[in-house]
Amino acid sequence: MVDVSQHELVPDHSVLDEDTLEEVLEEYDIDRTDLPKIKRNDSALPDEAEIGDVIKIVRNSRTTDQAVVYRLVVE
Amino acid sequence: MTNVEYAVDDDTIAVVEDTDLPRRLKDNVYETLEGRDGVTVEDADELAKAVEARYLDTRVDPLDPVGTVSAQSIGEPGTQLTMNTFHYAGVAEIDVTQGLPRLIELVDARKTPDTPMMTVYLEDEYATERERAHEVVWKIEATKILALGDVSTNVADMRVQISLNRDTLEERMITPEEVAEIIEDNLGVSTVQQGTEIQFGPEEPSYRDLLQLVEELRDITFKGIEEVSRVVIRREEMDDGDEQFVLYTEGSAFGDVLEIEGVDASRTTCNNIHEIHRNLGIEAAREAIIEETNNTLAEQGLDDVNVRHLMLVADMMTNRGEIESIGRHGISGSKDSVLARAAFEVTVNHLLNAAIHGEIDSLQGVTENVIVGKPIKLGTGDVDLRMGSTSPGGSGGQAD
């Protein structure tokens, strides 16, 4: 099986712990369901991720050095 | 202290790092400073402050309608794109849909592009030796019977005769035995194989069945991937100056190709955003949408469209964890407001369904407020101003 995370199109995915998540949600003043979503069967999802988890994605941004975004695991 | 690769002194670094600029702009500032002689720390500070002021000034204001601005910024150059499905023989003589048709295909999130293709990078010795690169080509390109030898029908004996070409077989690394076996598996006939000659025929003598067999024989893929009809091999210079063999394919089967030995699974891409989504996930799909739309515009000399607009489009299309099209069947069709949906396309259906289900429109969006004649909740439309001050003691500012 091919290691998807090695592909240059795939940014770094990691599961966010609850404490950091609280800070993030507070900073943006949103609920976790307001976050963009990622499907549970997504190829790039870390193995340990479960529905309801929030994934931290560190993109190599075109406009700044690195951009951090979050996606909620659904379905 | 942050590490800076540029030849500037520590004080300069301190003043630049002190600003609110993103990494890339800071690097640009260093680059400029490096290229100039006799820059004092004061000069550097002034320059950094000026860049920072300009940067803060050009950021998007709160309540700015970024979507509308993006739509216009992509729409206007879009009028200059070629309208016909112009096949452009650019890279390695492979036809690729360009211009407006390609852009429409992308934002409509079509299941398969008009002209699917892949760019396959190779690793290690496969990338540097032509022989090894060709091995990969034969594993990808679909090999049909006509590429392997001649087919003739002997009507008198009701037999199909294949005479294989030994050189081609060797080159494509397939034996006559394998060919015979594939024919038996696919057509359900028993074959007689002798050297490079293979014979078979219908069970009952029937002229129609014989022709039918020949038809089916031509469609069998003996080696390679069925979807890929052609592979072009090209020697290209990489960013680091090395030369590598790169394969361009007509037709795509991204998942299958990634598994093939010798294929560099970290750089190989295709132009089908759904295949990328399936194999690499939603984030890679977002990346691919930006890349593809940007390239389509750049190809036509319209690369001055700010990439942020394309990023916004890609963000919207991938927001729900799967690729959604822009338009009635995708994002516009899933808006909360009935009036906004009705204003877009198929007005009557939306209004009728909303009436049947007793939908309520909370008038939050732009379209619905324009329809009912209220100020839209954007820019100054979403800000309430009050006269005077409400603070006790009247020490607040005077209304004017």
C-alpha cells in the first residue's frame, strides 16, 4: 500500500487534543461543527482519528509560510 | 532568535522580526536589504515599517464580501479564455483540454475530465535509465493484441490465427504462453499455441461467432492499465538540474499507477480531482483544484489572478469533506435560504418545495435581502451606529 502522507500534495494531518481544541474554538468564537469537515474514510486521515475528533492540518501555504487549518472528522 | 539565511546584521534582524509581517514578506525585506549597500538600522526600520503599514492596509476588512470579489476576479479574466475545446499539443504531444472548458469542468467537479491524463514521475534508476523507464511504460500503457502481432481469420477452418512478433513480446516482457492464457480466460475458448503462433475458434462452426471472437480479442488488454491508451516518455530537467525521465499518459488510473514499482508515489499526479480525492484525501484535492485552476488561467496568460481567489473557491468546494461543484447541484443548491436558491436557478421548483415543507427564510444572506428590499448584512450594512454616548456622567464623545 502506498504511503499517502508522503505525497507532496498531502499536508501534515494530526489529531488535535481536547485542550488545544478549546483554545482554538475560543479564538475563532465558533462551535466545532462550524469547522470544515473531513470524511472518516479519507485516505490522508491518521489511523487513530475517530468521528468527532478535530484534525490539525499544517499546509505549506502559497501566501504565507505555513497555514494551520482544522477539520472535523465526520461520518 | 529566528534563523535568517540572509547576510544582514543582528540589529536589522531585530527590527524586521519585530514587525507583524508574515514569514515570506520578512524574507523579501531581507533580500532587498541584502542587495543594497550602506543600509543603516534606521533605514532598515523605516523600510520594514513601510512594508508593514502597506501589508496591514491591504488586508481584507471585516465584512468584506470576499466571495463576490473572487467571483468577479475570476469571471472577468474568464471572458478572455478560449471558448472552444481547444486541444493544445503542449507537453509531449498529448491533447489536454484548455481554457474555458477546462475551468468549467473543474468548478463543475465533473466525475471524469474530458481528457484525463497523468504525469508520472519515476524513482531511482527508473528515472535515469531509459531501459528501466520503459519497463514502467509497459506496465502502464494498455497493450492490445494488434500491438503484439497479426490477427487473421481462416474462414475455411473457422479458426482465428494470431502470429505474434517475438521482438515486441520480448520488449514488452510477455510470453506467448501468457498471451494464450489471457485469451482463454477472457474469451472462454481453448487455444492451440505453438511458438509464436496461437490458434483458436468457436466451439460450433459459425461465421458470426468467429467474427465476434475477433472483435472481442481486439478489446482485451494483455498488459498495462486498460484506461491508459498512450504513454509518452520525456527527458526533463528537474529543479535541481538533474535530468529525469517523466511519463505523460493519455487516460488515467491514478490509484493503480501509484502501486507500480518504479513510480515515485510522492510526486506523480493526475488531472482528475476526484481520483486525487479518492487516493490522497480531501486536502490533496483542495491543493489540486488550486493548482489546476491556476495552471489553466496561467496557460492563457491570465496568471495575474490572485491565487487567494482560487484558494477560496477550492476551500468552498472541499468544505464538507468531499468535492462539491459550484452551482445548482452543489454549493449554490445547498444554501439555507429559499429565496437565495430560487434566485439562482429553477425558481419555481424551489419555491414550490419550500411552500410544501413550510420552510422559513431568516433573511441572513445577501440575495434574500435584496429581494425584500432591506440593507444587506455586509460592509456598512451590518454595522449599527448610535448618536452620542451611553456612558454615565456624559463624559463620552459628543455626537456630531
